[in-house]
Amino acid sequence: MKLNELHDNPGATKRRKRIGRGPGSGMGKTGGRGIKGQKSRSGVAIKGYEGGQMPLYQRLPKRGFTKPNRKSYAVVNLGLIQKFIDDKKIDASAAITEDVLIASGLVRRKLDGIRVLAKGDLSAKVTLQVTGASRSAIESVEKAGGSLTVTTAQAAE
């Protein structure tokens, strides 16, 4: 097979439909928009409009509450921390802080802090200092012989 012999499977590509190019195209004159009316005109977007009737999204009851100052944490699993230690991307002998996790590439950004969850196994003895952790994560770290300190997030960084 040579480069000039490469081609797509039969029927894999279709030519695009050229709309409004005369009666012979089968899509001429009105261009598939029908006759008259708001939708036949250009620059019209009628997303939730129901002809003046109260739209469905307004008829349905509103539920719940969105907390305006909710904290958003970057989440890390213990299994991933162990994998990065095994790959020598994190030094287990030194204290593992949030900055170390970011520098190693395990976490992209801190957000409101980093929270450790217990998914996966941790066998290395580590000292972790993070903003948050689940109870089971703290137990897993201590069972492996390490310690996990939960620090309070600095107000404005």
C-alpha cells in the first residue's frame, strides 16, 4: 500500500448539502425553511419559546438551594498518592504538602484546598498535610504507619 492508494471506505464520506443554490439542487428558493413565519427568517433563536404560553422551564417548581460561598476542593485518592510514590514522583520520606502534590503533577490546581479520599491502598509511611480528608482516609494512613494532618485553609491566597 502506498500513500497515493489510501482512500476512505465506500459510503464513509458524504458531500455537504449546499442550501439555496437554485431549483435543480432540490434545496433552492426557501432552502428547506418552508414558507414565511418567524422561523424562515434569519437571526431568529426560539429556544424555550412556546408561542406566548408560559414555557415549561418556568412552569416547573423551583427546588433546592445553591450555597453562594460553597467550597470546592481538589480531590486526591490514596491509591494515586501511592502510585506517584512508587513512580518516584513524590518523596515519601519528606512531608507531603499541597504544594508537593501540585509540583508532582498529581493535582492541577489547589482550588479551595485539597481533600484526600480513601480509594485505593496506601502502603508507604507518609506524613500528609492537606486541607481536608475523609475519616477512612485518615484511618488508612495511620494504619500504614503514617500521619495525616488536616490544616485549615488560608483565607485569601
